[in-house]
Amino acid sequence: MSNRSESSSRELIAFRIDGREFCVDIMQVRDIRGWTPATPLPHSPPYVRGVINLRGAVLPVIDMATRLGFRPTEPSVRHVIMVTQVEQQIIGLLVDAVSDILTVTEADIQPTPDLASELAKLFVRGVLAIDGRMISLIALDHILPTQEAVAA
């Protein structure tokens, strides 16, 4: 017999952006690297910082602050790039810092409030209230632009 709460628990990696906390499923995170200046790409969305060389592969870097509607990040040596896998694509997420690894169950994840905008609901899969902190669970599959949006 397995313990139901243990079998349904999952690990999340928490990070900070502009004083706020967010998290993603740790299984989607491949690496955490220090900030490396990115080479800008012409005609890319404002939240795409550009690309970096990751062990010979071209890695697009998304400024998570800009993507989530906050002011653009002014990267420094303190910032990090979380290398994540979204479906078949590897992308880098520019964040202020990685803060924690959380073990939670589905019961710990509250639904995104109804008052949130449609865009917020698209990115935020739920909210965790842990130790007096409010941590938004990010849906990485909506972070990249859709092919239709790129073609427009």
C-alpha cells in the first residue's frame, strides 16, 4: 500500500522576480546558470532577451519579468538563467534568483483567483500559500509565443 499524499506530492523550484515569488515543476528544470549576456534577435517579442550558447546549442532566453507583465529586468551578475524544457524545446528563463525547492501535494495548490486577468490565468496554474508566502505556480507551456503569434 502506498501513502496517497506521498504518491501525489511533487517538487517545485521557487524563484524570485521583482520581489515576487513564482515556481515551476522541478522536472522541467535542466540547469541553473549565472547570467550570460544574450545576443538579441531581430523582430523578436520584447520578452525575448536573445540567445546564448549553451554547450554548443543555441538557447533562447526569456525575460520572465517582461513576459509576466512586470518591468524589464536589468540583469546583473546576481541574476540567473534557469534552463528549462518545455515540450521538445529547451529555453532559458531569466529570473532574479532561485530561492527554494518545495515539496507540495495537489491539495496545497489553490486555484488562480477568479479576479485575475485572462492573461494571468494563462500563465499561473495555481497559487501556493506556504509559511506566509504567496507563490504562483507558472505554466511553462504558455511562456513561449505560439507559432501563430510569431507569424503575425
